[in-house]
Amino acid sequence: MIESGSQLLLEARVNRERLNELPLDARPTTPQEAYRCQARLIERLTKHYGGDVIGYKIACTNAVAQRFLNMPEPFYGRLLSASTFDSPTRLPRSDFFMRIIESEFGFRFARDLPPSMQPLEPEQIADALAGVLPGIEIVDSRFTSWTTVGTPSLIADNACHGAWVKGALKTDWRGLDLAAQAVTLNVNGRIVQRGAGSAVLGHPLNALQWLVHRLHAQGIGFTAGQYVTTGVTTDIYDAQAGDHIIADFGPVGSIDLAVG
């Protein structure tokens, strides 16, 4: 199942052919199977496209996203250097099956954070960070009906990750109230979405804490230089060809993305 499922998901990306669903003999049915399938897909993706894993994305940290996908808790995928871009950038519409725009706070680790036997508080995790940065994740899915195929299939498909556009790292961030920080999504000169860091499990660091605990329980730590993007702070937006998108995170910075 792991081999066949990951191969089909790779072929869907490479050949630009969507799947209705994975065949029963290639479909994960538990989160454990799904993450194993995801890990194998990542091996195949980095072999095909080159580059490396540079961190993690967290999905469904926002109540809006949880309701939209009917999921009770977050899940995660990997960020890849081959699909990460610096702002400002222009990305072709044709690179994606769909272009769901998510304005997200990201973090970069300054030092290694090895697995801990004890739960870590957000401030303890913050001590390991180099800073915060603005970002847009483009959510994409290889499934025709991505809202109905079920959590394991979405996890296996690298948690619906399409691309990540990141801004400059802000290192003097500890005095900022990221929960209260307003975020706006501007499309073609008009604000279409508003939100705040509090939409992400109450605070972006809470989302990071969730991921740290989830990975530490598996014996997985973090290394210096890795990134984590923590989930959508506003409602989502489906980008169209010709859109000029600016996600504004106030003092944290902004993202400038054109969709070709």
C-alpha cells in the first residue's frame, strides 16, 4: 500500500492528472499508514524534482479549515526546497490543480531541538527559534474531491501542500503579540480576507507546540534552519489567473505573489 499509494500520488503530480481516489489496495486507512505513505512520497518527490526537505507545514489549525474539511485536529506535511519561493514571486496558474491561498505565520529554528521526554511550553520552544516570518501557502490537492476523500488520503498527499512563498525573517519578534496581530489578504487592490494570529489554535506558537509534541512523541526533533508554517489566519481564497496578491502581517512583513 505504501509503495503503490505514494507512486500514484507522484504520478498525479508529474503527469498533471487528478485522482478521484486511491484504489483500495493503495489507500491508507489510518494516520500511521498515511504518514508512512507521505514519507515515501517525499522520497520520490525529492528524487524526481531535486532539493531537500526544509521543514514542516501544519494544516487545519484554524477552525474554519477544520469545519471545511470536517477534521477534528491538525495534521502535518513537509516543506520542500523545490516548491519554496521567496517573495516577491510570480507562479504559473498551470503549476497547480487548485490555488487555495493561505496567509500563515512561519518560524525558523535557530538551533536544534531534539526530542524531549517532557512536554515543552511555547516559550521554551520560542527560545530555540531564530525568528518569525510571513508566508503564503498554496494548498493544492491531487484529488478531484479533496474535501471528501478522507484524512488519511490528504495526509498521504503531503497534507495538500502545493507551494510556499516566504518573506524575510524578523528576528526581533519576541515583543510582538502574534495572537493579536491582524492579517489582511489583498487581491488586485482590494482586501478580500481579514484575520489574526489568534485564529491558529489561539496563537501561532500553540500550533508549533502541537507539531513539536506530535513529532517528539515519534522520536523526531528539529534541526537548526528548519522552517514551520503554522496554518491559515484568515478564511481561504481561491486564486485565479492574473491575480496580484499581497498578504500583510503588519510589523512581521508582507508577501507579494502574482499568479500567472
